[in-house]
Amino acid sequence: MHPTTDNPAGPAEMPSVRPALLLSMGPGIADRLLDARHRTRLAALARTDPGLVAHELADPSPAVAAALADAEVLLTCWGAPPLTARVLDAAPRLRAVIHAAGSVKHHITDACWERGLAVTSAAAANALPVAEYTLAAILLANKRVLHSAHRYRTLRGPHDWQRELAGAGNYHRTVGVIGASRIGRRVIELLRPFDLRVLLHDPYVGAAEAARMGARSVPLGTLCADSDVVTVHAPQLPATRHMLGARELALMPDGTTLINTARGSLVDETALLPELLTGRLNAVLDVTEPELPPPGSPLYDLPNVLLTPHVAGSLGTELHRLADHALDALERYARGLPFTDPVHAEHLHHSA
């Protein structure tokens, strides 16, 4: 049953045809993703064993092999194994993959597109907490919260904070957004209520489209030179590796804060570290290269760096938003409707 028509049933009516479905994701993910409410809804929408989660598809157990052979839909999340041609040969009835997370590049292969599978992801839902984290980081950066908190702990006494923080604040500051991805666009949207100027650099977005979003389209060098905060939301691609290198970092004015919630490879860390060690720049880094900095990395101890362990994306209760998004997609599929957030092969070369 490939989703092709657009004739929605009534809101209280459940699909009359329940497709066979197999869960496939990393160990422990399903228990965090699906609560009792989700499992009840899943059982109403599809024929599945909610206790059977395929962590391995290339050499599956007999139970997984049988479920894979019958599956019309795969519901995947982080840690899903690659859907190679060999795996797809063992899944002759498979028609759709619903990914309850962001990027599908880790498990959707060329064989999936050749097979004509319908693919959707929860990238839009996963973008929300990342944008919220970024908004908080921007507002705190302009207030110089990291600096004042460190100094407060050090001084432990009366001090003229108004004088020291005379240049701080969010009024008429400039935020540079690199990448009009789902997350980048959501960040720009969240910044609308504030008295901030927003610059955008994205080679696929023109001046008119940027203006409609509430930003001004500029070259990367201009963005770096004119921003008080620079936040990175470009995809990880060969073309974006170290897109912020020594030249771009040198263009940033003293006191600029760099926020990276995208991928560590987008920033040349060997060029960034000297700027942080001198205190000329500040950073909020939710991702690094390597993803776990080595034990001796100065990033752990620098007072002008907020280092977090890749937590900007969905975690805790936010996983349930991903599950809701995936089950909404499953319901549309069961009704014979097209996905509202389809993934297209031709878009993957310039997206996450």
C-alpha cells in the first residue's frame, strides 16, 4: 500500500487496513521512544510485535527474519542498521520506512531509492529542541552569562557589574545564522520577538527568501565580521567540512560567541582552540571533532566555553514528540495518504 491518494478519513476513524510493521533501531532506543500510549496507538495502526526490535538485519534472528519478510513498513530510529540490497531482498513486501529521528543517511541506501520505497523522517520534530537550545544560548551569550557566572564564583564579593558588563545585552545585537536548514529556519523564527538583527548565509537561499524569513542574506565573511553571535546549522557534507576555519574565525570581532549544534566537522577545531585559549572568542559547543574530546582537551576547562555532550537534539520527554510524529506518518500511510514530510533522494546531497 504505497501512499498516493489524498482522501482523509474522519478524525475518529481508524484505518481499516493495518500494515505489517517491524521496529528497527539501536538497543534500548524503543523503550525510550515509545511509552504505553504510543504502544497502544501503534497496535491500533499496524500489525506488529512491539517487543520485537531489530538491531541487526544483515544476519537476523529467525524471529526478525520472519517479521522482515512480512513487513510493509519499517519504523526506524537512531542506530537502525543499513537497508542494503541484501536486506531488501529479504523484505519483498517492504514499501515504506518511517524514521523517528532526523537524518536518514545512516541507514537509507541507494538500494532503497532503486526499490522505490517511500521514506519519511521526524527531522522537523527533532529540529525544535535544537532551535530552542540555540535560542537560549544566543540570549545568554549576549548577556555574557558564562563570563559573569565564572567571575562571580571567582570574586565572591561586591563588584561593579554594571560597569564590567556595560557592553552586554540583547538590544540591537546581531546574530549570524549559517544554514537555512530546518533548524536554522526555526532559530530565525524564534528570534523574531527580540530586538535583534539577523544575518543569514546559505548558498541556496536568495535575498528575497531570506527577507521573508526575517533575515538579511550575506556572504560568509560578512556574517562572521558583523555578528555578535554566530550559530552553525549547515549540514555535514564534504563541501562544509571546516567551513569555519582560521580566516573566518579571524574575521569575528573580539568577544564573539560561536555556537555549534550541527556537527563538529564544520569548524576547524585546530584554528578555534587558539582563539578560545586567548579568550578572544567564546563558544557554546554541543558537538566537537572528535565527538568526545580527548581527556586532556582544554575545552573541558576553559571559562569562555560551554561544552555539552550533544544534548541539543531530542532527549528525555522530547523523544515522545518524535514518536508522535512517526505514528502520525504511519496513520497517513495506513489511510493511503502521502507523507507530509517525505525524504527525496535528490535533496540528500545538500541536507543533513
